[in-house]
Amino acid sequence: MLKGSSKFAIIVRGMAGHSKWQNIRHIKAAKDGEKARIATKVTTRIRSAIKVGGNSDPKYNSLLARAVTVAKQNDVPNTTIQAAIKQAVRSSVLQGLKKSILRVFSFSSRQHQLKIAQNKHMKSKDQGGLSS
């Protein structure tokens, strides 16, 4: 459980400047930073649960169900949880497509070697292969 896993000190400044609003700003920044840190950890856990479990439905993925439970215990908004699930599903689908796409090139140009070099460079970015 992440709630209370780290303590952060709220330092209320004394009389220097006499600005109540600056003190409130510093306190709010510390609290917001802690909330953001927890939300990031929880959404990372959700994405990895979908990647390992292979399913985006908490009924069929116990790791995801546990991650969603931890997120709700830490008061992470439902929109953030749903966005993390959608992002994980989208990235897993795109990774699956990258692995299964076959590109066929036919060149009828004088710059045959240049085109082959450009496509080899493109394929090296996508971790693919090119045969001539």
C-alpha cells in the first residue's frame, strides 16, 4: 500500500515576508507533489499488470485487480485509472502490430543503393530486417 509510505514535512515559515498565501502555496505544492508521485507509481503498476497479465479486464487479471484496488485506496481518480488502462491496451496493440507487419519494397530507380540504405535505416529503428 502506498498511502503513508513516505512522510513529507510541511514547513510553515515564520514571520519572514508575512505572506500567508506564499505559505499556502508551499504547502499545496508539497501535497500535490506527493499525490502526483503516488499516481505515477500506481499507473505504472497498472500498465505493467496489463502487460504481464495480458488482459485489461480486472475480472480476468488478478494483478490488474490488485493494482486498481491499491489505486482506489490511495484516492487516485477513476479517470486517471481508466486513462492508464487505455494507454496500456493501446501500446500493447501497437507493439503487436509492429511485430506482424511485413513491408515489401520494389525499386525502379537509378538510386537503388540509396533507397536500400534509407530503408535499412528505417528498419533498424523498428527492429526489423530487410533482405534484398
